Amino acid sequence: MTTLQIDHTSRWFGNVVAVNDVTMDITPGITGLLGPNGAGKSTLIHMMAGFLAPSTGSVTLNGETIWRNEASYRHIGLVPEREGMYDYLSGGDFVLANAELHELPDPRAAAARALATVEMEHAADRRISTYSKGMRQRVKMASALVHDPSVLLLDEPFNGMDPRQRMHLMELLRRMGDEGRTVLFSSHILEEVEQLASHIEVIVAGRHAASGNFRKIRRLMTDRPHRYVVRSSDDRRLAAALIGDPSTAGIQVNQDDRELHIQAVDFPRFTELLPRVARDQGIRLHSVSPSDESLESVFSYLVAA
């Protein structure tokens, strides 16, 4: 099992602290690194890839330091957000050059496989200068995969891709996660993370803000009211029975949609109270659903914290 470990890691540039005392483990499967622009995601990924040294703390791969450790680079593939490509080369030559740098036994075959994986065989002989943004992203992906790494790091990989290209890349990353590879991708787009990642690490202002899937993160946020939409056989009577309990901070009756909007400030007490009150009052509960257990709501809570 390939695990990336970030242990009390910080990185600063002059007086600017880009990453501040972050600790997390990235294990096999797909992890989404979520945060607003400027949160420190790229800096963290560059330390994981061995392109930057931590100012303090450590970044290791299966217990081995990554920085200036040539052996670790053979296990890591990086798709950076910024482009440092040789536009005068063809896409095929660019991927081949990366295969040769890794000293693979058959670099041409490896390059051909990587280009086929990202569906770029048809444009392999064209110069990179003629590529669209999405095509450049895919050829970067091919160069990162050419040595068949067990760890794949992608920094905002969906930028510039059209819907079909995005769907293909999502399918590719899911397949790699299912194969047991350790895949981490960064994004500030909530939909991308929600659709793809089985585990989420949230970075806000250089700090590690939360970890887990978004529902788990939401349940841990006990200082934020939990919002529920409840439909019942008698919304007004149910609201009257609940409003006096200290576990609720507010209840709104929506007559048009025939539902209650409830803010629960004591989550464990409320989840026990609601069914008991409904039973005692003879009220049938048709549906109870959290209205803020989404990645968007969790992210907005964390960024505003």
C-alpha cells in the first residue's frame, strides 16, 4: 500500500506562509484536495512531488523522505497546473522524452501506451503549440503516466477541458483508484470533488481545515446549526411541539411546499427528539432530510470559519 504522509509540514516564501503546520495521510484511492484559490494547494502538491522542500516538518512516501530522493520519484507522477512544456515538440516526442528520462526499457512503447490511455494518439505527431488547453492537459497526463506510477498528483487537472474530456479523465482516475493507486487531485470546484473523491482534505489559508467525506466533516461541526427539511402529516402541530426544546434554534413552516425547515443546535438530542415527539403526538413523518449535508454547505462553513 502506497501512502503519502505529511507531518506538521510548513512552507514559507520570505514572509509569506503558504502552508502552515499541515498533517495528513494520502492513502490508495481518490483524494480530493479542496480549497479556494490561494489556499496553498499547489505548494502542498509540489512538496508531495519532491519539487519543493518543506520549511519545517516532513513529506514522506511509505516512510521515505521524498525531497532529493531519486528513488521516490520513480513512484510519483505529477500533472502540474502551470505549464512548462516545449511547444516546438510534438506531443508524442514530449511524452517520449519523459519516458527516456525515466530510463524505461522500451520508452517508445511506454509513450505509445500513455498516449493511448489519454486518447491522444491521433494528435501525437502535432506540435504542442497547436494544441487546445484540454489537449495540453491530456498530454501532460500522458507524460505523468508514462512510467506507470503508483502515486498520481494532479493540480487542477480539469481546467480547460470540454465536457467529454472531463468525463474521460474522471473515468480514468476512477479506474486508477480502483486499481489501488494513490490518486490526489486539487480543485476549487465543488462539483468535481463531490463527483470523484471518496475522501476529501480541505485546505483554507494554508491550514488543514478538515478531513473525511463531506458528510462526516459536517457531522463533526457541532458548533454549526444542522438544517433539516421535514415533511409530516401535520407540520404545524409538529413545529409547535419542537420549538420549545433547546435542541432547536428555529423552525419555519413552508405552507406552499408543505414542509418544515428546522435548525438543530444540539444534533444528538434533536435526532432522538424528533421521532419521539412524532410518535407521542400521533404525527406521521413522511421524510426527514438534511438540507446542508452537501459539499457546498460544508465548504462555505469552513471558509467562513
